[in-house]
Amino acid sequence: MILVMTALVTTAWSQSKLSTIRGKTKDGKTIKVEYYQGNVEDYIESVKYQVVDELQSQVKDLQGRVKTLQGKVDDANKEIANLKKQQSNTTGSNDAELKRLRDNVAEKSAEIANLNKQIGDLQADIMELNRQLDAKKTSIDSLRSKIAEGTNKPIAVNTNDADMRRLRDSIVSKDATIKKLNASLAKCEMQVNKLEKSLREKPEPQAGVMGMPAKAPAIGLAVNLGPAFLRNSSMDDIWAKDVNLGKSFAVYFETARLADNFPLSIQAGLGIGSYKMSGRVNSYDAIVHGFEDVDGDTCTAHYAITDIKESLSLTYLNIPINFCIGQPAKDRVTGYFKLGFTPSIKIGATFAGEGKYALNADYYQWGLHLDDINHLGYGSGFDCYTDVQPEVNSFVLWGDVAFGLYVPFKGSSVLLNAGVKLDMMLMSAGKAEALDNGLSFSTNTCNLLIGGPKLFCPSVELGLVYSLK
């Protein structure tokens, strides 16, 4: 019984003792096996193989690299989305913005190409890792056989097989991540290609020469307001000439710059102009010697004229034609200088005159002074104007000079036009004949037209311009 008990205790003690086998491979890699010896089979507690540890470290490194690459791809996707949004909002924007978008697209394309290369290298590393793990698994199987031969018992490996399965599962997971990454990169490439295609199809902005804006026609409207000065030398002695408001409105078309190296364009339009000329005489007394009355007798006439007012309102259909130096630009403030002419067709004329005069005469040859003789035209309170129809020219020609600035609105093809303009009549507005009575005033006549009057109109110009490109 003592012998049997001793044998049982010895067997149980030997089975509960943890045994260790250590060694190195031909490559100098260490291996350590810990196991419990059993009657039927030995139980391996752990197998530590330096090669497997190194492979697992490489797997972790690859996991980190995959995570980093995935982050870069996500960032690329966000950038592509932003570029698409910016490109959709860049229709009609300036040249610098389009260039910036193209540069961003090129940068993202290069970044995605680099990511593809890294992914390819990573897949090659994964394949090599799989091959090495397969080889090490074969090596571990061979090791188990050797341990079994040394103990003359079969060996059941549990822990190491689980490690191998986890390693294999990790590789499969990384393959799935790589496939997902490739799919995301392919989607990014499609988006980039679509964006590049839309940018290629968009008309290329023509680069300005020497800092000039791109060639682009424009349409615009302009309003001019300013004083209208009457120029008529025949009214310089007794007349007080009024300064009235001149108004004009025009819509026009402006060509693109005609030359690459000089900012010259032509502008033509259609508009309406309204002007008024007026004058007044508070009082005027004159003596006319050698005056011949209605009976043909010679006398000395005495005129007393009071409260004379004349006004002539003119409305023209204007056809302005200008040569322009400086054109509107959507991305900057630009200046302009215009020189041209405006043919004008009269479409309306209104004359108004008021005033009174008194007339009497001395007949020195007879020693008579006659007053209040109706049939001779002598008396007081006579109207100076009765059914006067002035002769206004139906066509006049103006000369025009203007300069100012084009100010763009941010993100718009509409610009503000602000400047000053000078309009000068090159032809007289009309004509009238003065009475041959030696006076500076003629009754029943539009005295404003005597001598061929012309208008001189400096004005402020305000308007809007729409660039057609």
C-alpha cells in the first residue's frame, strides 16, 4: 500500500509540475515552450516564438498605418466635398478663385495617387506577412512533433492555436479594411475626375495683359444730372440768363476691349435728354430814333418793357456713341475715360413767354407827342408775346467727355458706374430773326433763339453696368 501511495503521489506531482523547453532556431530566433507532462498527453501552457512576436508587432504597425491612411482618405473626401461646393458657388466668379480651385484639385489628385501607392505597398506587406505566418505555422507544427517524439506522447496544443487563429482573423480584418480603403479611394478619384471635367468644360477666363481685366462686353444704363448753361452772345446786354437742370437717361452696349495691349472699346446706346433754356428782363427802356409808324411817318419812339420772361423746354432722342479707354472688371475697381458725340433728334419743344410793354412817340417835325393812339400802336399794357411758334432745329449734335470709376459688387457681375460728364452742343438749338428796330428785345419772337443758342451741360453720371462674361 505504501508503494502504491508513493507511486500515485509521484505521478500526480510529476503531472502538476510546469516544464520548460528553451532553444534557438538556425536564424537565431528564440523559442520557449511551457507544458505540463501527463500520462496520456502533455498540456502545453504557452509557446513563445520570437518570429511570431515580431510578426504580431508588424501587424500592429500595419494596423496603425492603415488607420492613418484611412484618416487621410477621409480628409481627402472632405476636401473634395468642399471643392465641389466651392465650384458650384464659383459660377461667374473671378479668375483667381478658379485658379485656386484648380490648384486644390491638382493637390488632392496627387495626394490620392500617393495614398494609392501606399495602399499597394501595404497590400504587398500583408501578402508577405501571410506567407511568413504560414511558414511559421508549419515550423510550429514541426516543433510540436519534435516535442512529442521527445516525450513519446502526442501533444495537444491549445493556446498557440488560438493565438494563430487570432492572428489569422487580424489579417482577414486588415484585408477587409484595405478593400474598404480602396473603394473609398476609387470614389474619391471619381469625384475628382468629375470636378476636373466640369472645370475643363467651364470656359477659360482670358488672362488680362499687363494687369488689364479680361475681355468682356457689357451692357449698362446711366443717368446724368447737372446744370444747363445757355450760351448766346446776343442776350448778353439786357438779359439775365437762368441756369436750369439738364437731365438725360441712356442704355448702352459696350464692346469688349478691341486690343490686347490697349484698353479701347466702343460704346453705343439710346436715351432721352431733357433740357431747358430761359431768361428774363425785369425792366428795359429804350429810345429808337428814326422809327417809322404804321402810316410811314418818321418819329422818335419810346419803349418801356417790364417783367419779360422766356423759357424753352427741349426733349431729344439721344444716340450716344463713345470711344472708351478703360473697361469694367468684376474683380477690381477700374477707371474710364470716354470721348464721343451724340446725335439728337428733337421729339418735343415747348415755349412760354410773358411780359408787357408801353410805346409812345415824339414827332419833332410837327412838335407832337402821341400816346394812347391805338391805330398807331401807341399805349401801355401790351402783351409782348402772342401765339409765338419758335423755329427749333429738329437735329442737333453734341460733343461728350466723361471720366469716372467702375466699382464691382462682391461676387456679382453687376458694377456701379460713378463719374462726371460734360455735354456741349456743337450745333445751335434753333434760330430766330431779330426785328430791325435797333432794340435788344423783339416782341412776338423767341429771343432765346436769336443768335443761335447752344447749351453747355456738366453733370454727375451714375449708373449700373452688367458684365456679359
